[in-house]
Amino acid sequence: ILNVEQSPQSLHVQEGDSTNFTCSFPSSNFYALHWYRWETAKSPEALFVMTLNGDEKKKGRISATLNTKEGYSYLYIKGSQPEDSATYLCAFWMDSSYKLIFGSGTRLLVRP
Amino acid sequence: DVKVTQSSRYLVKRTGEKVFLECVQDMDHENMFWYRQDPGLGLRLIYFSYDVKMKEKGDIPEGYSVSREKKERFSLILESASTNQTSMYLCASSLGGQGGYTFGSGTRLTVV
């Protein structure tokens, strides 16, 4: 059974704090690693698709890094804002597969 | 604006009813997926399809079937709804492993 683990499960921070979460995935048969943001009452929205070891991606105040050899990815949010409050999902795509395997997410709450 | 559209946002059905959840995408994507999301369990794959009339079981296919007669439409069928199928159901589509998923807004199904 392939497992994708995310930590922490939930996180409460103050507005302006920077924060980061971890996604761990199998280091063999790697094809791609996805990050999604899922706000309440909305659809999950793709943030990043990462494919190469050492990849770093950035979108505004959010960035992500990827280490395929050791099987982890970090998502960073700089200067958190209340609108960043959401569940952040990572998902692993195994080589020769048609599907993503999702972690259970990190739920972020940013207090004003 | 590209979209994945799920036919109902909220549904209430009785135990034993046959339930159809419809999903339509307008992006000409080959791959379509049905997930359910339950608290603490993340997104679990029920079925997916990588081509018209093709379907593959996901991790939790029991009690469900699917239909993909046209590329843009992927239907999830609960043959005889049970209370343990009360959940949030999400449909998604993708072009391939290195492209992000596009999700529908979800159907919250309650079986009473």
C-alpha cells in the first residue's frame, strides 16, 4: 500500500507569520508530486505540479520544494494572511500509473 | 473558463435508492476520476477512467459503479445507497500525470 503522509494535520497561526508543512511520499517510481489548496465550500485548486528532484516552485507568497530521492516536499507560506486559511493537499503520482494518491491534508487557519 | 461541473451540490437520498452523480468537463481531458472525502481520511479514489468506455477500480469501489459513454461525461452510480455512503463526492479530470487535476465543486450526499 502506498502512503502519502502530511504533517501537521492542522495548524493555527497569526496573520503575518510564516509557516511550512511537510509531505512524505514513496521515493521509488516517482513521476510527479502535486500540491492543492482546498478552501471551504470551493473546489480543490492546483497550486504546483513538481516533477524534478530539487524543483522549487513559487506562486506569490507560496513556494514549494521537492526531494524525490528522500521522498519529501515542503510547502512554505510567507507572511500568512486570513485568506490563506484552507486545507493544503499533496498528492503523489507514481510512474506507470493513471492516478494520484492524496495525503489527508494540512488544515491551516490564519487568525487576523 | 474551463470547468468540471457536478450536477448537484447537495443530495438527500433514502437507503436502497439507486443514485446517479453526474460529472461533465469541457477541457477534452482523457482522464476522469471520482473521489470521496471523509473527515480524517483524505480523498479516496473510487473509480477512474482514462478513455471513453474504459474504467478502472480505485481503492474503494465496493457499492459503486461508473459509466463513461462520452469523453466529457463520467457518472458515478450507487446501486443501492447505504448510510455509510454519506459523504462528499468529488469529480476531477486531468490531461495526464504532469498536469494538475481540475476538480468539480463536489456533491454532498446524505443517505437516510
